Amino acid sequence: MFLYNGNNMDNTGERREEVCLWEAMRGGEREALETLFRRYYSPLYDYGINLVANANNVKDAIQELFLKLWRDRASLSTPRSIKAYLLVSIRRILMDGKKRKRKRYQRNRKYIEDAFSRVFTKEDLIVRREIEEGKRERLVQAINQLSNRQKETLFLRYYHGLTNREIAKIMNINYQSVKNNLYRALKNVRGIMESIPNSV
């Protein structure tokens, strides 16, 4: 939406110039909004990246902030320091985003932890064909030897049929970590199962 050219602002007449731009933006002048965006993009980005360490999230938050300013311009008052106002606003947007993400992750974790007790039992294993009781016991043992991350990955992949990318989002890990978890988990389970005579 906006273009950033990295212009820095002179200290001379800073307050006066800020207020003029702000009032012009409040009055509906889009060029004033774009000037404010160009002027404050760099300090907002530098501050934001120290809060969340995710460039895309910071860029999205800056866009969201200036879209909100434009949408609510008629009801805005003129802050004592526009720069401070923008920094506080970007922090609020980023922190709200982190809270939502954390709550979503906690809900997913609780759901998965609750489900483990149902899924990884002798009566409700991923392997749904007929297996002798001894082999069932060994399979349960094999799964129980996995790390929590590996069990969670197996559960999401084979019980819910999710893709690796979907699992990465739910578990808040990268795509390669999902692949590694699956590979190690399956290798561990397969090794134990292959040691059973006449395994299916």
C-alpha cells in the first residue's frame, strides 16, 4: 500500500512539522499519511523487530497501524509526541498478536495432550488392522518411547491426516523439524516392530 524510501527527519522544527502532517492526515490528506509512513517506518520496524523477531509480523503490524490511523483519522486527537504514540501503538498491535498466538498454541497443546490418552492406547492405536496382543503391546511400548514432540507429530500426521506444513503451524516449529520428528519417530517404531517375529 505504502512505499518506504528511508527518509530521515531533521530535528529542526520536528514538533511543528509533525503536528502539521498529523493534522493534514486527520483532515483526509493521503499524502500526509504516506509522508508519516515513510518517516516513521524505520524506527517502527527497528523497535518492532526487537519485540517479536519476525520481519513479516512487524511489516504487517506497521501496515495495520497506518490503515487504522487512516480509518480512524476523524476521531484522533493530536498526541504530545507522534513518534511516541506510534511506538506505543505498534507495540500494542504486536503484543496483542503474540497473545492471540500464545492462546491458540496453548489451546492446541491442551487438545493434543488430552487426546494422547485416548489415541495412544491398546484399544485406539493408529494401526487399525488385526494385530496379536503381543504385537500391540510392543507397538504401544515403541510409541511410548518417543519424545513428546515425536508423539505429537505422529498424532497430527496419522490420526488427523494433517500435512507437514499444517503441523508446523500448530506446533509452532519449522517445516524441517516436522520432517525430522516424523522420520525419527517412524524409524524408532519400525525398528521395534521389525524385531517382532512374523510382524505384519
